[in-house]
Amino acid sequence: MDENNLKSKLAILIIFFLFLFYFGGTENISKIKQQDKEILKNVDIKPINANDLFLGGPNSEVFIVNFIDTRASTSREFYFKTVDVLKKYVEMGNVAFVYRPFPIKSIDNGSFLEAEAILCANSVGEQIGFWKYLKERMSIVNEDLIISVLPDIAEIADIDIEKFKLCQKNNNYEDTINENIQGALNIGMTESPFAVIVNKNGQGFVLDKTASSEEIDASIKYLLSHK
């Protein structure tokens, strides 16, 4: 076999393998993109907006929206686990935690009144006071906390107690809370905690309440890489 024939056959083999690699690779990429479309869906919740209560900010790339009933022990556990994972991302400014009230228990046992108190903490104490209040409340292992002690939590969070009590009395947030409840029910939420993780476009998925810290972290990284 002369040298020219050998070179020709080698060239044909190289083209053949490049053909397999290219079209095989393209097919794999297409499969990955299709999987992404199946995983990332439009989550039918009220869009993230500047009126939401953030740990982080409204200009973040990814949001974990946590619907919380402060009287549910599972909500408390999930809250601390999520916030712990989010710390490094919040500092970088690309991920935010969003609180939305979801008092699933009857108003008689205080869940609804507690949700109002949390929104009052934000109204009076602004973002810093709100997060101090929420952290203090979630640290209390008592599902039947007496409503009369909520101003004490506000005081610990450096919130003006008299303004806080006045806000509670005015009952300004009933419509807001009911809107959040209905929004959560619309996407099949029946218990707390319930969380969704979404990007700026509102695409994402439900975050399993049993998810480990590692799984929550992996979910955040996944959405950050699929903007």
C-alpha cells in the first residue's frame, strides 16, 4: 500500500469518527436540554416582587420561596436547614430566601395571628427587625405559644413594642395572608413546610421538605447554572 492510499484511508477514518462524535455528542446535548425542559417548569405562584420579605434581595438570580406555619415543628426544622445552606449564597448576592406566610392551622390556635405578627414585625422593624423576629420565633420549640407573648419576641428583636401592638390590633394583613394561602393551595400545597425554588423567570420546581442540606445546595447550584 503506497503512502498516498494510507493517508487517504486514515483521513476517511478520522472523518468517520468525527462524524460519530459530533452527531452522538449533539444527540446527548439534545437529551440534556430536553431533560432540563422537563425539570424546569413554570411554577404557578405569585411572582417574586419587591414587597416580598427577603433574606437577600429582589435582584437575586435564584429564590427559595418558603411557605411557613410557625406553629408546625417541621416548618421550624426546614427553615433553619434552608437558611444555613443559603448563608454563603446570600453573601454573594445571587440567591435569596423569601418568606411567605401559610398558617394552615385554624385561627383558634394562633397560626393566623402569628402570621400577622410576623408581617407587623416587618412593617415596624423593617427587614432587620423582621429577620430577627422570625429567627427568635422559630427558635422557640412550642407549637402552642401563647399569643400574648409575641410582643416579648418583638422586644428581643429590637422592635418598637407599642407600634408592634398597634399593628396587631389594626389587623392590616388578613388579605395578604389569605392571598398567600390561596396561592399555595393553587399549586397543590396542603401542609407546611412547603417551598419552591425558582429563577428570575419563575421557572423551577418544588423543593422536597425532606431534602437534606446537600440536596438543597445541589438544587441551588442546578438553578444557578440554568438561568
